[in-house]
Amino acid sequence: MDAAIGIEKMAGVIDDALIEAGNSWNERQMRIENNSGAIGDEIGRRVALMREAYPFEVNDTGSLLHRPSKTGVYEFCLTVARNPTGVSDGVPNASAIFEMISRDVVALHLGTGTSSFRSGAPPYEFELRGNSARETFLELQKRCGEFKWNPDAGFPDDPTYKHLKDIGLDIVVWKPWPDGRLAQFFALAQCACGKNDVDSKKGRELSVKRLETWLRPVCHVDPVRCFLVAHHIPNTMQLYEISREAGLVFDRARIALIAEAFPEQIKPPENIDYHKMAKLYANPRAGQPTLSPRSQKAVVEPRSR
């Protein structure tokens, strides 16, 4: 197993392994460095948890082998968890692509007939939702009938992108009624890629009260809150803790399991290949995938939040 440890570290497979309550990140890393047996156990736990959706396996010699997934979703999530700010000319930034994956995964989880919309910043031309928060939510209202743009008194009707990007909301997923009337089921989601974002504090940042400053009404039925993270959460108690604060939690394991169960329905926008994107963001100097011109430009330049 020792021979596999170096490969695991390079691949980032155990980038977030052995998270235990009470341990600092330094203590956790020390355990990973010094305890190859524990890492082997963690790999075994992930294999048991994810089965065929886990794209790594340990062979008879103890080496870790990559067995490419059907969709590339796990590999992309693994990469963006290590490089959440990845950017490259001609393609959406890493966090935006993760939001697109998350949007599709939540919709798949909620079942047939579900519609979905990415509202996170920055917007891209191929998304056809304008270049401001106002235009984004007007487009969302057009599609779902709810989320009425109606800023509270004293707030501008059309704030600049600099002052308002996405109101802290990355994804909206809903299930229309067969009769066409409103008061639909909505799931609102926030996405996180950075290692320090995997906690209940980040999950609390999605605020319906803040949305009500700009959208009145937001929707007629209280929505379900979701939190999607590119990292794997191996500690069950931490998963439960985050769930209490953030709502339904989709970590890398759950995202990959859903994606691999419906590979034909995971359709990357503008012919983006998630396997290629994973390699691109793992090694920004590598060759870039070829994309159609409409996907090569954000409507506005992304700025730090």
C-alpha cells in the first residue's frame, strides 16, 4: 500500500480524507502522511460507498489505478476541489462549471419533469440570461413564473454587476405542476469548491431573507435549501451537522453517484468534456479543449466576491 500513497497524493484522491471531529487540518494531514494503513481503509470505505461510481481501484500490488468514470463528473469535482479558482481562456471558470454540474445533478435527483436554472455569477453568453442580476432573475421568472423581480424600497431596480452579482444563490431547481398553476416545489442551492468552505458556516450563506430584498415574492411555497460541495465529506457526523444548517447536502460522492446513474442525461453545456476540463484545471498549461465560440466569453468579467 505504501507504493500507492504517492499516487494518491498526486491524484488528490485522499485530499480530504480522515476528517475527524477535534482534529485541525495540520493534524489531519499528519495522519495522512504517517498512516498509510488508514488511507487504505479510507479508499476501501469510498469503494464500498460509491461502488462503480468511484473511478479508482487498488490492484493486487497495492497501486492505485484510475478507471475513468462514464461522465467525468467525479474527476472534475476532484480537480476543482484542489483548484477552485481555476480559470483559462476560452472556457467557463472552474467554479461556474461546478455549478452547472450541480444544477443538473439536483434536477436528476428530484426526478422526471424537473426544470433547472443556474443563477450564479458570472453569467455566460450561451446561458442566455443577460449580464446583470436583474436580467438573470427576469429570465428565471419568465421560465418558472415565480421569483418576481421587485426590489424593496430604497434599493435600485437595476444594480450594477459590481454591486450585486447573484444574491448568494447559485442554482434554482423546480418541479412544475401538471395544471400549470404556480406554488411549485423549489430547491435553492449554493455551491462551494474551496476546502475552507466545507462547513455549516458556508452553508448558512444562502439566505431567503436576503432574496426577499430583491424578489417579492420569492416563491409561494417555502423552498428546500441545498448545499453542494466539490469535496468528499467522509465524516458522518460532520455531514449531519452541515445538513442541519445548510439543508440537503450533495458532496462529491453523492454528486458522482447521481451523475453515473444517469450518464446519458449529464449533458455538458456547449460540448464541454468534463474529463478534458479536469485535466485542464489540474494542469492549466495542458492543451485546451475546443469549444464553440458562444461558450468562450463571460458576459461580464468575473470579479472576486
